[in-house]
Amino acid sequence: MHEIADIACNFTSDRFDNDLDEVIDRAIDNHITKFGLICSRLRDIDKLLEIYNRYSKNMFFTIGVHPHHANEINAEYLEKLKEAINKNNPHAVGETGLDFFRNLSTYEEQIFAFEEQIKIAIDTNKPLFLHQRDSHDDFIKILRKYSSDINKSVVHCFTGTQQQLDDYLKLDCYIGVTGWICDKKRNVELRKTIRNIPLSRLMIETDCPYLIPKNLPDKPKNNRNEPRYLKHILSEISFLMEIDESLLKKETYKNTKYLFNF
């Protein structure tokens, strides 16, 4: 039985405060044995590290600043971020990137935060855990600028077009796919594009507690996504890519282990 890795778990969310042990147990019962613990801002680090230390055998983690929180970054903040990365040795830098859908930080703040975190990843030889929403042109321009120096990277929660996929693959990015793939009405293009993601570049994720699969049977009343549902996402991807589930488990786990070096 192949192990399964979920590259994006937002376990610092207060939606997991009361039952994280049970969430982890349910996932492991479903053969999801590795969890990517994602950081979105400095103030989450203490909580993140406490969770990681409790479950270190089953987790890898990132440290970084999500574009929503780019407005928090100044010179002092950057020094604290560098210090946290050097001290705690995360498996990747992130979640970083650009998000022009909500624009919770300004364009200038997001660009600055993204470039500075790329520089930190380069200086520390860490992979990048990347976020892109409604910002592809600026996002890919910045990645190209630093591509020769970037260690490795994964564009998480990919929902883009074939052209966007081609752009990422040309830069040797890995591609993370979430339960978004399970929405047949809103994701017609993505459900076609996924067939063109090389198995050697694919990773899978829940991005829990968000993005619960649209076609999940017996959804929980609280509508909270959790890692055990990754098996449902994996089955959907297997069907769309017309490949065996065991092969998909094996290859996505291998890719995840390689990028995050656990």
C-alpha cells in the first residue's frame, strides 16, 4: 500500500484547534501519512512549530508570508523572517506569491514581499511554496527573473490554463492540484489541462480546511476540508488522467519527498 502526501494543510487555522489529533488519525487511517504544514505569516510560527514538533514524524513545514499579509512586511519584519528561517530550518519558504483576486495587500506590497522571499529562498537554498491567483503575468515574470537561482518550487492549488501550465513547466515548477479539480461545472478547462501535467511534476493537496471537494459524498455539516479527503481528490485525478491510482500515489509521493527533502 503506497503512502499518500498532502502538500498543503493549514493546521494553524482555529478550525482545527479542538480536534487535530482526530483529524490526523483519520487521515492516517486512509493512508495519508505526510502533511505539509503551511505558514502564512510570522505570528503563526509559534503555533506552527508546536504542531510540527508534536507530529514531526508525519509532517514537513514551510515558513513564509502569504500575499494577503504582504502589507505586514517592512525591513524589521524581513529580518525576523530571515531569522525564523535560519533558526528553524523549514522544508520550504512560503506560502508566497501574488493574489490579485482579493487584493488584501497592494500591488506594490505583494511584489516586494514576493521578491524578497524568493531572495531568502535562494540565499538559504530552500524550495519555494508558491501561490498565484489572478496574477499570472506578473507572477511568471518574477519567477523568470530569478529562475536560474531558484532551487525548486511548487505552484500550489493550480487552477490555470494550458498556457499557464506550459509557462510553469518551462521553469521546472512542480504543480499542486487540490479538490478544485472535483468541480465539474466551474473547472472544465482545468479538468482537461490536468491530463497534460507530467506525472514527474505532479503533487496533490487538500489546502484544508478550505476547498472541500464539490462532489464529495456525505460532506460534513461544518463543510471543513481535511486530509482524509485527499483520497477522493486522488481518485478524481486518476480518472481524469486515465492512470492507475497506485501509480499516482507512488509518483506524487516521490515528487513531494524530493522537493521537500523529508
